[in-house]
Amino acid sequence: MQAAELLQTPTLWYGNTVLLGLTGELDLATAPLVHRAVTAALAGHPRTLCLDLPGLTFCDGTGLRALNRLTRQVHTARVSLYLTGLSPRLYRTPRPPQGRSPLAPARSPALTPPAAGRHGRGPSAKTAGLHA
């Protein structure tokens, strides 16, 4: 199977926000697809990138590292990043040895969902925002 058959990365634009969906498996074979999709999205100079994950069916350690790289890439571009549609089973994905899983429920004040704002409640199991 080709990587593009294992992971689809549909992209939709809404004004200054780009919605990037991940559908399928995120692993060694498909991580480069995510990097290319994020690079292409950032080339459009969005204010916000929303990574939509309900279709993510598998994510191994390489996939988690790809998400960490994606976070740094978006941060460097000074774009806000939001993760949506997180599956509770992905919270149980083993953490990479370097640190915390990017899919773990947020516990930091820097990680807030779009609707909650600075003084709102913390993120739900469905949405965790990462502000660059």
C-alpha cells in the first residue's frame, strides 16, 4: 500500500483559518504526508491551523514525533494551532521518550480551546488548543 492510501490529508480554508484533517494511520510511512500538508497550508499564511483528528485510526511513536514537529513548525510560523476531534484512545498512546504526548489532555494554561478563552474552562476531551 502507498502512504497516500493509508492517510488522507484533506484541507479546507475558512477565511484566515485552515482546517487540516487526518484520516487513517499516522506512522513512519505517512508522517512525511503530514509534513507536506502542513507546509502547504502554512504557505497560505493562515492565522489559525485547526488539525482535525477524529478520522485518525492509528498513531505510533513516529506519528507522535510528527505531531511534535508539526507543533514546532506551526509555532515558528506564528500561527495558532488547535487539535480537534481527539479520540480518548489516542490519549493512551505511549508517550515518546523525549516528553509529553502532544495528544495528552491539556493541563497547562497555555493550552486552551478556542471557545473557552483565557479565563474559561480547560479543554474537553474533544478539543485541545495549542497556541503558538
